Amino acid sequence: MKRQFALTCAAVLASMAFNAQAADPIKIGLMAESTGPNAEAGVYQINGARMALEEINKAGGVLGRQLELRIEDNQSSNPGSILAVSKLTSAGDISALIGSVRSTQIQAISPTVQKVGLPMVVGGTDVGLTHSGNPWIFRARPNDGYSAKVIGDYGFNELKLKKWAIVHATDAFGNGGKNNLVEVLKGYGVTPATVQGFTSNSQDFTPIVLAIKQSGADVLATYFTNSPDVGIFAKQLRQLGVNIAWVGSPSISTDTAMKLAGDALYNTYSIADFAIDSSPEATAYAKRYRDKYKMEPDLYSAWAYDAVQLLATGIRDAKSTKPDDIRKAMLNIKGYKGIEGTYTFDKNGDGLHGYNIVKNDKGKVVYIKHIDFAGEK
């Protein structure tokens, strides 16, 4: 009798322990730019991620468990990013990670992510992030191989302009984008009239603007990493009398850049992975975001929202919180309608394969068209 009672108690305790463990939240680590020069972008990122988390949890969570975000500030820097990821992974109870939109930061933490073996969704767009042999990195935005094709296609074939100036940040994102665009233009028989690089967080773009003016270029293509830089550059560009067509990377149509630049960005074109009118999902998301946060959504919030939803989908499809199970399930996500677009992951971890073109119409972002390269090998 005593033995049977002991066995019954042991079974009850084991069951209680199992149920308690099953009820524990599934933890996702988020590296965010909460301080430093890109802190405003970090606010949007956290807003988008939290909004997705709340919606998922309100609907019952994943595998009968709630999701939990653990957020670490990366101080808008590479050393801060390494420290943030180290803090997130040191406890050993994180199932997946969300990185940042800065390619140079993702490059810095990639070895750590590969070592700990956790799936990480990133917003950095440098092609190499998903093409350097790290199987744990997934991208919730299109890469810059696509951005260069779309910028080149729209400027050359739609705007019919052939004398190009390229201005780019000299980091992984800017250099990668510039190199890809130069190759795309070569295919059109175009050699840029001038190519100008700059260090992010610069305050004076006068020499670059004068070089553009002297080159005689009739179209400007830009790869700016940070939205505040766009505001400074745009104002100096117009003050020095350069009013040529401008087709830029997504940073020129972010809410931050548009607020800082004002009318200096009017009538510019941008590639945009997130555009409010590009899909019913994006339109509905924008309304929910405005209602919740009383501010306009942009790519910084949209990709982070999708990152949480994609990880939740991977965990749900895998029926597991084991990192390798999630990784395999993520690679099998096909036709998922997100806020940024429709995700079909390839073997490299790229889920989106094209960009939208938008125009700044007196401070309002107007969707023009989507250009997709999903069928290309």
C-alpha cells in the first residue's frame, strides 16, 4: 500500500512538473536599438514585435503556450550587438532570436548565433548575411540583390534616365547595395557619373552634393543606412540646388526621414519592402498600428511584426521549440502572407524576393507598383 501510494505521489508530481513546464512561455530574444543614434528606429521595431506578440497570445499563443519577448539594447553599435546577443543567449532558455535592420550589426553577431545554434530572423539586407554559410539566419525583408534590380529597373526603364550618381554609406549595407547597383547598371550599358561614399552619422554632405552637381547626373540613387542621415543630406542637397530625380533605398521613405527632411524629400522615389497600400494585410496592419500607437507605421515596425509571426509559424509547424526543428520548419514556409509581402523561404533563408516602388507625394507615401523576382534562380 505504501509503495503504491508513493508511486501515485511520484506520478502526480511528475504530471504537475510536466504541466508547469508545458505552461512556461516560449521565449524569443529581441536585439533592439533602444539607445544610440538609431534609437527612434528601435522604438518602431519594439512596437511591431510587441504588437505581434500580443495578438498571438490573445489568440491562444503557440502550442498552448504564451510567447515572451526578452529585449536587450544593442546601443546602435556592433560591440553593443555582440553584448546584447551574449546576454540573451547566456541563460540557455531562448528558443529563437530577432536581430536588427543593420547589416553590419548582423555580421558582427553571426558567429555567435552560429555557435549557439538558434534561428534568428533579421532585417539587414546585405546579400551576404544569408549567403555566408550560416544556416541559422532568416531574413524578413528582401535582400539588396533585389533592391539594386528594382532601383535600376525603375530609374532606367520607367524614368528613362541614364546619367547616374550613387551615394552610399560605407558599411556592409551601403557597400553591398552600391556594388550590386553598379553591376545592374552595367547590364544597361551605364557607367555611373559619380559614386560617393560616406560614414554614417555624418553632419556635412557638402562635398558629396557638389560632386553630384558637377557630374551632371540626372538621377540619384542612394543607400543610406540611417534615417537621420537622410534628413541632413536631403536638406543640404536642395539647399545647394540639386533637384534631380532620386530613387533611394527604403530609409528615405521611413517616418523618421520624412519628418526630418520635410519638403526636401517631396517627389522622391523609394524602394520599400513595406508599403501601406501594397496588400490587404499591410493596409489592415497600418490601421491597427495607428490605433494602438497613435503614429505611422514604417518598415522598422513591419519587419519586426513579421519576424515574430514567422517564428510563431515555424514553432507551430514544427510542433516543437527545439531550435533545429524550428529552423527546418522555417525553411518550409511557403506562401505566408505577411505585412512586408508573401514569404516563401529559399534554402538560404531569404523569404521575400522583390520590392515595392513608392513616391513621396507632399509628405505622403504613395504606392506605385511591386517588382518581384521570385521566379529567378
